[in-house]
Amino acid sequence: MANQIIVIECGICLNPLDAEETITLSCGHTWHLQCIQQQLENAQPSKSKRLVFTGCTCPICRKVCDHPKLENLTRRTDILRTQVDSIIV
């Protein structure tokens, strides 16, 4: 049986998870809602900065952030990711 790691602090701000509202992504990792929202806002595409798809993923496992509370922050990047994937495949 593998050792299971129990995260008791937010991997983004390093504060305890019980200090603020949290969100658990579909991958199972838990973050402060405000921290993951800020990460996704910083990853939003714009003409003045490079598009970085990794900003739209879970900082632990790199699966795309998937949660109804984050949909407005991931939708634009998801569309662009699909377009880029279709070009490079």
C-alpha cells in the first residue's frame, strides 16, 4: 500500500486550508478558492502576454482545472487549447 499524502495547507499561498473557503478540483486536489482563481486570472490570454496553458492546470498534477465555480475562468483558455491542439496534431 502506497503512502498517502494529506495536504493541510494550500500549495499556492502555503496557509492552512481551513483558514478560507476551499475548492476541490475534479482531480481531487484542494486549494483556497481565491488562490486558484487568481492563478487562473493570471493565465487568461491577452495580446500583451504569452499564453501559458500550465496556468490553467492543477499545480500538483497538471490536470486541467475543472470545477463549476471556475468555469468562467477556464472557458476561454479551453477553447484556445483545443484550437492549438488541432493545429499541432
